[in-house]
Amino acid sequence: MEMLTTRRLELAPYELARDLDALHEMFADEEWARGGYSTPSRSVAETVDRLEQEYGDNGGWTWVLRLRPDDAAIGLIGVFSDQGTTVRGLSWYLHRDHWGAGLMSEAARAVVDHLLAQPAITGVEAWIDSRNVRSIGVARHAGLDLVGRLPRTHPGEIAQSVIMACAANPVDPTTFAIHPVLRVRDVPTTVELLRDLLGLHLAFQLGDPEPTFARLDLTPWSGGSGLDLQHTTADITPTTLTLEVGTLVDPLYAAALSAGLTNSTPPTDTPWYRRTTTLVLSDGHHLTISGPLPQ
């Protein structure tokens, strides 16, 4: 793997024997871990295991940051171990003494440009704690934009990961929003229930004097996905929808029972590291809610 250079940095191919001491000092720093919403290493062996799991099978796409003229590693940036896709995940870490100087932004820009020039890579993405505004700023400087979110757990609390990404050859999507339709007896009551339980946002509703149609969006912003509610007096065929949430599902299940959805199923853990509960609406529709596993 080749050396990359920026205005202030050398990005040298990572070598465990040479760089371990400096990287372990960074990973073991509890203040560093709290500031980056990470977990500190408790031993050198834990640092080695961390590096191996994250970067061990990535084809050598890992660099350490050196601030010229020094040779010591002050940070690390690299692609995740190969998961068999042409979109590659990227992560970065910087020693706390060098935060706020724009060094990781400088490194990330160079690495992203280098990766996107490789024929086997069609895109780069980074999963970042939504509260880590410093790291989100690094991603934006490197040309990555927000494309999605995932639930995650942090010791003692629940958070979300924002997915920041960039394609080698950006193309506007053909389909950019999905609005499944639920036919219900009472549109206004269902709107209020889903707003209270799931935090959905009412985009608009139609009908006079009683609404017969409503659109609920996932966010207050225009142009996203959501759910359409349509009034009917005919027989209703129950529909099953799956929704990803960034909060624990156990309190949501309890709130659903309090709201009268007594046929809902208790939360269970899945093999794909999610915890789910299924809310059964009065019209028979099943909303399977998937959230993060509790610690």
C-alpha cells in the first residue's frame, strides 16, 4: 500500500509492530473514548484485537497519521475488513492532543479520494455516532453526505449512527421514497396514535369534515419516506410493516399496551442483533418495530 501525503501529514501504511504503542496510548485514553463516543481499550491485547477485527482483512487499506517531521503515529484511518461489497466502510481515530486542528479532515479527504480512484471500489461510507459532531464534520470535509441512520447502543445509553457516504460516480436514485398505504376505519385516531408512539410527523391530511386520507412522514423535512393512511368502510386485509427505530422497543411496547394495543407481542431479540416487538393496531395491521439491543 502506498504512502499518501497532505499539506501537513504523511499517511504511512499501518504496521502493527511499529505503531502499536502509539495507537494503544490513544485507544486506552478514557477521555478520548468519551469524546468520540467509543470504548477505551483496557489492555494492549484488547487494542490488538480491536485493530485485527476492524482492519485485519481489509486488503491493507489502513494508514497511520504522522505529523511532519515526526514519525510517531497520532491517529489511524482505514477501511473495514472486507465484507464482499464494492462499497467499503471507513473509520478514523485521532489522538486527543490533536483534536480541533483539522488534521483528520485533511487525512480523510486524501484517503477518500484515493479509495474512490480504485476500480474495485464504487463508494465509501462511514458510520458515526449522531452526537459526534466533530467526526461528522470530518466526513463532510471528505465529501461524504448523510444517506441514512442505524440504531446502536453505547454503554449505559442508546444512540444512533448516521451513515455518511460518497459514490465514485454519483447517480441520482430512481426511487427515493416509499409510502405504503394502510386502510383504516378512523384516520385521525390512527394519526394521533402513530405520532405519539413512533414520533411520525403529519405532512398533510385531506377530507371534510373528517379526514379520509393522511400522510405521515419519518421526519419533518420534505422528500422522505413515510406512511399513508386511507379511510375505508370495506373489509380490511391486515398488512405487516417493519419499522427501524433508534430507541429501545421495551418502553414502546409498554406505551402501546397503555394505548390499548393489547394484542401486541412482547419484545424479543433477533439473530441479526436487533430487538423487535410487533404492535397490532385496532384494524389488524401489524407494525413490527426493530430497535437496538439493550446493553
